[in-house]
Amino acid sequence: MNVLRENTITLVLALLSAIYFGYYLSVMNWTSGGGDTYTHFLFAKYAFQHPENFVNHWGKPFFTLFAAPFAQLGIKGVEAMNIACGILSGIFAALTAKKLGYQFHFLAVVFTVFAPVMYNGIFSSLTEPIAALLLIAGVYFYSIKNFRLGSIILSFLILCRTEIFIFYPLFLVFLWGSKSLKSAPYLAFGFVLYSFIGWPFYDDLLWIITKQPYNPTSSSYGSGDFWHYADSYDQLIHQLLSVLLLVSILKLPFDLYSKRKQISEVLKLELLVLALVVSYFFAHSFVWWLGAGASAGLVRVFMVIIPLIALFSLKALQWDKVFGNKWVQGVFSVAAIVVMVCVAEHKYDFPVDEDLEILTIRKIDKEALDKERAGNDLFYYHPFAAIQLDANPNDTLEKRFYFNGGFKSITDVKQGDIYLWDSHFAASEGDVSLALIDSSGFELIQEHASSWEDHSYTVKAFRKL
């Protein structure tokens, strides 16, 4: 009960956030994340029928494990799970901030869930929210010196987001500095456990390393300016958090200088948090700049470190001369909450409708398409088509659906088969033009299109003659 009383404001803000996001979840049809969000959902939805999905690299094994039960409720079920992950991440950030002695620790909840990238991204089936939760939860248990449990939690990060392997050397350095290297082997717990779980499916004990599916040369990836993510700060954390983060970074060297003879446990943890944030930023910036690592320049990947940014930003407020008065603390807290909520709401005008691609695919007449193919194969590219057609991407034997990657080229399509072409995935990832289809002996049986301002999207169903 003492713990509950001590964290009353944190829990109240978490509850209010849950009500806020729960309301929008109930009234919105829109979901963020594009095609990826539907693909992750499909892996989770059919995981119980196809256990190999639980160890699928692209689906992310740890995400699929937790998302599979929620996916049986539909995509909103997984969105609800991700909202819960976002709110829990804020709670762990607040608890860690309190352990560090930050007087505005409860603000970490609002700073986490109302940071623009998280505010937008948790309405999805993406893997970033659960990765964010594992990361901040591990850091929290490090803060209370439960290094073994913290290391076990952090060991599963690589099974949520592949690029997070860059964090493990930092965890090792922190454990060494905390004289707790005996807990270091537990950082391999998730890797070892899933290596054995996936062994029967891959016949390879090192499948986590050897079966990586990412192709850096794919046309869907690219490159750009090194400061792409820095320039996108308004989509990530916006002005208030940006200013607080900058002040916190500037304060840290002064704290290090004043404690140069003995670095406190608080400073060690602050250094770890900052190192995680900085390494993640520069790692993503470099791979986008170099056009390596299968980077698409998506800002949503930064959801992973938002709870850490929310936590570290509170360091800027540890000035008793300014915030020592309780009235000042109360006024600033209310103002900070209002600013975070208003900025997020202004940037993303919820509730929004589904995007053009989804609205167009919903126009597909499933019954007519089933009659046309009469038991033949159906090939498609857009993952949402599987949801509209109630197609199990793993089902290539009975209903015989073939998702992008399950077939090699248009030459795989045989007489009587249906080929579902769209102007996004089929054109970019499949490299299939309408001219190629016209010259390959196909008959158009359905066509649907939508447009809005300068954007348009088309989906066409063809039958092989």
C-alpha cells in the first residue's frame, strides 16, 4: 500500500492515459505503421495454426508470443496491447526517475505516451512499443540493483528489434561499472532460449544469426541525409522534450566534474541511459546515411528509446532554486502535461479515417473474386489484402493464397489463377508493371481506385487466361 500511495500521481496519469487512448481506439478505424503493421498482425493471428510463426524473424518472435492471443480479437486487440505497452513504459520510466531522485518523476508517463512518435505509433501492430517496454523495464530493474532480472528482461530485446544488438556492449560496461558482471551471462538468456526453441524449425541452432531475412539492396530501402532523424525532431519528441533533453545533456558533464573522484550509482545509470539514446540515434543515422542495414528512414523506430528520453529529460528539472516551491512545481506540472497533450493532438488530428490504400482494398468484392478463381491460386502483394480476403498467408495447400515472397515472379501464375496487383507493393517490391501484365495474357476482372489531393492508389484483380 505504501508503494501505491507513493506513486499515486503516476498511477492516476497512467489511468487517465489509458482512458484517453482507449477512447480513440474505440472510435478510430485508422491504424499506423503501413503495410508492416498488417504483416505483424497476420503473423500473430495465425501463429497458433502455424507454430513456425512464433520463431519467424520478420514477425519478431517475442512480439508474436505476446501478440498472438490479442490478435484473435482482431487488429484492435493488438493495438490495445501496444497501448498497454506504451503506458507501462511510461510507468517504468516514472519509477526509474523516482529511484534517481527526480522530483517530477510522474511526468515521465505523459512524456512517454504523448511524445508525437509514440502517440501516433502505439495505434499499430508494430514491434517498437514492446521493445520500448522491455528496454525501460530492464533499466528500471538495474536501477533497483536487481541486475539478474534486469539482464533477463533485456536479453529478449533482440527478439523484438534486430538492431538492438548494439545495446549489449553498453549493458556489459554498466554491469562492470556496477561490480555486477556475474549477472552478465543472463544477457544471453533470451538468445539461448529461443535458439533451442527455433532449432526444430530451422535445423540450425544459430538461426537467430544465420536466418536474418533483411536484404539491404531491396528497392524498398534507401539512404539520405545523416541528420534526417535530427531534422525530424518534431515528429519524435517536439519542442518541450527537445529543450529538456538538451539541458539534461548539458548538465551531465557538470555533475560528472563535481563527482569526479567517485561516480555515484545515479550518475552511472544516467550515463547508461544517455549512452543508449545516443548510440541508437547515431546507429540509425549512420545506416540511413550509408544506405546500409536495410534502413527505410522511418522515424517510428525511435519509439524504442522514447521512455529513456522521457526519463533523462527530467534531469533538467532538478533545480531547487527554480522548482523548490510546491506551487511552482504544481503549475509547471500542469503546464507540461497540457503542452504535451496539445502538441500531440495538434500534430495528429484524431480520429482520422483509414488511408487510401486500405479504403481502396476494402472495395474488393471477395465473393466475386472467390467465384472467379474457383479453387485456383490467388497471388497478392499488399498485406491488408489478406485481411480483406480472410486469407491465411501460410495457407498454400488448401485455399492456396500466395503472399509477396511466397512466389518468385509473375511467371508462377498459371491459367485460372488470380493476380491481385496494386500500385504500391506490386509496383515497387514486385517490380510488376501494368504493361508487363498486359503482355502476359491476363484478363481484368476487378478494378478499384481512390484519390485524395495529390495521392492516388489503384488495385486491380486479373485472371490468367
